[in-house]
Amino acid sequence: MLWGCMTILTLISRPSLRRLVGQSRSCGTVVAQAAGGGGKFPKLSRVLEDRGIEVQQRGNSMKAKCPFHGNGQERTPSLAINDEKGLYHCFSCEASGNVAGFVAEYEGVGYSEAMDLLCREYGLVRSRPANGAPQTQAQREAAERRERTRKLLEAATAFYVAALSRPEGAACMQMLRERKVSAQSAHIFRLGFSPSAGQPPLSQHLLSLGFRQDELIDVGLAYRREGSASLVDRFRARLMIPIASAAGDIVGFGARVVPPDEGGGAKYLNSRDSPIFKKGSLLFGLPHARRAARAKDQVVLVEGYMDVIALHAAGIAHAVGCLGTAISEEQLRLAASLSPSATVILALDADAEGSQ
């Protein structure tokens, strides 16, 4: 039962959480270039307003209600904003930093991920790493590999989503209907289907788009049989559940077997661990839950993918899942960072796995 064992746990105070997470809040210049030319991130006041935070102009100064304490409901704005320097400072809770530091704190992500979020949001590309130093050739090549990996996993997600709506996905759609998963929920979480043997495989589709065999193997989408040069899809005849990083990029998949193939292997498979996918460092549904968790000032942490989807459909949009594994310290940190008061509600199955 989803609510069979519920524990309310306030992990740590917000100042202690900041020290635990150790997010960088460098006040140096944030360097990026517009996709179509030069430029930097927009003014800090615009970044706040784009996140629904009202900025008040008072003479030559700007202030806003600080979103990092009191659930953003303080009576007198205490967050000072300096667009010229690109800095902010709260005179109540002492939160301070630059544009990327604000987004890191507000969105519950790391400093580098915050820069990536800003670049995607405002059509920029990073020209320097987070410390402001010029990129080396190795860093540029690593950035190019990360971008190819992002595009590869996006293409895989689109393939699975399309397969769910085709005839071969009928059994998977029926399973979702039986579990009361609506079309809207399937769309929000980008649920898909991996075709069974006899259908055109994902690997064939991705290779036709120009991706290489080694790239598919590296992210765990395919493998080679011993003595064979051809690829075999890792996921076949399964409900595909994309898993996103805190920054919103797809980094892997959870996959559930679809009836009548219940006996054809493990009920659930995850992408294997890789440089971008580590189960103990991810929370399912985090990008979807971020805004609601801040508004509610709490996070509901459950075990499975379907638990998260069901809770969001029921209006509990501040729920995240631990990918069906024992909860790690990093997952607790991630969950706590979404709530201004670091309040996490554990709603785990009342069984041996849940007690872990």
C-alpha cells in the first residue's frame, strides 16, 4: 500500500542544508553567448519575474519577497536586487549570489546545472565553464559529447512515445488504462513503449539519425551479443518511463514489462549506471515537482514510478520517487533542497524494501 507506512521527517534547517549540499555561489561573471551572436544572461530582475516573483522598483533600488524563507510570503520585501552587478542579497536569511546562484537555489540544482538551465531558457550557449576560465580543447570536446548524449536520449524518448500510440503499443496502453493512468499523465511524463522482437528496433532508428553504435552502448540503450557486430536493444516489449536530471535532461529510463510477458524477465529494469545515470543520485519526477514543492514547502518521497504518476494525477504534484531502490543520502539531499524548510514526507511501502 502506498500510504501503508508514512513518516514525517524534517531533515535539517535550511542554513544547514546549504552547507550540506555545498552549492557554489560564486559572484563572478556568468559567461555565455547567444545562439545567434554575443550576449550574456538576462538581467537578474527578469529571471525572477520569469519565475513569477514580483520585483518592486524603489528609486534606484529593486526588491522582492525572498523565496528562500517564509515560503515567499514575507510582508516586507527583503531581497535586494542589483541588475548592474547581477547580484542579489536577502537581509533576512542572508541568501546571496549571482544569476546562476539564484537559479541553483530556487530550482534545487547545482551551479553548473543552473547555468545549463539558463542557457536553454534564454537561447544561449556556454562559452566558459562555471569558474569563468576559457574552455580547453578537452572541455569543448566533453561539452560536445554531453550535447550529443542529450540529443540521443531525446531521440530515444520520442521513438518510445511514438511507439506507444501505434498498434504494437496496444497492450501497453491497455495496461496503463487498467492502472488508471490518463492520457494527460502519459503525456506529462512522456511515457512510451519499446517494441518487441519483430518490430523495427530503437537501435536501427537511432543509427539512421547519425548516432554511433558505441554511443548507444555507452548510455545502455543497446548491447552487442558475444561474437556479433550487430546491436540488440536492451529494452523490448516494455513500458518506458523517461528519467530526467534535476536540470530536466533525460538521462535514462525505467522499464516495466507489459502483460502477457510478465514472466519474460525482471518486472522492472533501469538503465545501467553510466557517467550520466546513477540511480542513487536521481529522483523520478523532480522537474515536475519542483514548483509545487516550493509552494507547499514540503516534498513527498515515494518508492516507485507509478506511485509518483498517480499522486501527481491526484493533485499531489510535490511528489518524487527514489527509482524503486533504497533511499540514498544524495536523494535525501535532492528532495530536501526542493523545500524551503527542507521538509520531506516519506510515504514508503510497508514491506522490507520500504523499511530500508
